[in-house]
Amino acid sequence: MKKNFMVELFLPEEMDIDFMRMIPAHRAYINELINVGSIVTYSISFDRTKGWIIFSAEDAAEVLDIVQQFPIHQFITIEISELFIHDGESFRFPKLNYN
């Protein structure tokens, strides 16, 4: 059964040209993972030093395997936490509109 995991990722404070060149490939991979349901949500802080990704996976090892495939993996450090609850408005039934 799939569970939810939060990956907190820490981006480099100084983003050099090598890192910047990886971003388009990284975004393409993230979009692919969202489309297949492996990533539930993906967020990056305004100052671009941190990110939070909610994964749907069997276990933390599967999440780590996916993260190690990120084009930017050599530039980041991560923490993986299994979630007990991950809830929000987007996970609810649509609100009815009584016109």
C-alpha cells in the first residue's frame, strides 16, 4: 500500500552555472513524476533555498531511489519523513455551486 512521504530538500545557497543548466531537465523530470502520481505536491521557497515534495510511494527507500535520479541530486541534501496525515482543500470533494 502506498504511503505519503515528505522530502525536505536543501538547495545550494549559491547556484552556479552547472546547477542552473540542470534546472530544465529537473523540471521535466518533476513534471513526469507528477503526471504518473509519484509526486503529489512540489513546492520551492521564495528564496530558492528549500523545497518540499510530497511523494506517494511504498517506502522511504523508493523515495530515495527517485530523488537520486533528480538531475540536481548532487547539489542538494534531503530529509525524508513518512507522513501520518497529508490533507488540504485540493483533496476534498469539489464544492457545490448553487446557481
